[in-house]
Amino acid sequence: DAKTTQPPSMDCAEGRAANLPCNHSTISGNEYVYWYRQIHSQGPQYIIHGLKNNETNEMASLIITEDRKSSTLILPHATLRDTAVYYCIVRVIGAGGTSYGKLTFGQGTILTVHP
Amino acid sequence: GAVVSQHPSRVICKSGTSVKIECRSLDFQATTMFWYRQFPKKSLMLMATSNEGSKATYEQGVEKDKFLINHASLTLSTLTVTSAQPEDSSFYICSARGQAGGRRTGELFFGEGSRLTVL
């Protein structure tokens, strides 16, 4: 899986949008961009994933650049409960939606949402 | 709700004892489960990949005799920390991958984690 680079920490005011960047300049054509987050002392929680088109779900939006070398996770209206470590991971997904192998976690971004 | 459950969530034991942690997929069959450990303020480190009905594949540097993994059914994998020592104290997390073609095909779901403290 391609390596990702994220800023170690970010702050955001409650109610504002949180924009978390991720660089994945060595991403391959068949690798998806995944985002997970981990709230203190809990297991990671899936947020969103995408290949090349922008994606949106009830939790967040994912913006992937045209060259796919970077992406941004957007939490449109951050709350205090969004304070967590956010991990950007790239991985291969096989045919039929099956995924290959393990998730390799980097250091992630510690997002702190303050009142 | 949770689709992968770990038990126990917390365990404290004396040095030299063995501790078993269970990881269950609740509403899907998981052919593959992964075990991670996490030290305070550090990222998750993959320990091993567990495939149903076969031996686990361990990452480099992980002692297979220390961390015994069993994946006897499509919904249960266990991690046993044998002769636990204080340096084994950590947060252990499992994830399960849905069986191809079945419910929750391919996606990875994580358990809530199990915190082990060895005195």
C-alpha cells in the first residue's frame, strides 16, 4: 500500500468545517483512499473512501485531486465529539468489492475541536 | 451498532499468566481477521493476519509463541498472550473482513479494543 503523509495535528472551532489534508503522491491506479478515525481508547471507525471521484456521506466529504496525489477529508460542521485521530490510508480493493489484505496505519492527524 | 465485538474490554493480570482476547463478527462471516496492538499515543501496529481454518501470518518481529492466534470459525478469532509480562501491556484491537460475496463483502470493521495491563 502507498505511503501517506498527514499533518500531526490540527485545531478547529466547533461548528466550523474541519479540512484534513493527506498526501499520497505514490498512489497506484487501483488504490483507494480510505479515512478512519480513532476516538481515545476505542477501535478505529470507518468514515469514507473513494477512488477518484469526490464522495460524500452522512459523516464527511472526501475531495480527491485530479492527479490523485492528495485528498482532503471535510467534516462540514465539526463538533466536540469529532475530536479524534484521523487516519488516511490507501489500499487496493479487488474485483467485486473484496479488499486485499491489511490496513497499514500511519501516524494520522490529531484533530482537536474546541468550543 | 457494532459489527465486531471484542471481549474483554479491559483485563488486568499478574505476570506469567495467559490472557485470551476474543474477537467476534456479529452479523457477517469473516474469513480474515487482523490483530493490532497500540501503545499510548502511538499508531496501530499490525501483529498478525488470521485466516479461518489456517495458521495465522505474523508480521516481522512479532513472536508467534507469545501471541497465539486461533481462527476456528468464520465469526471468532482469539488472541492469547502467553506468560504475559508488563511489557505486553497494551491496547489490542482486532478487525474483521467480510467474506467475499456475502454480507458486508470485503470491508474492514474494527472491534472496540481490549486494554491489557500486566502487573
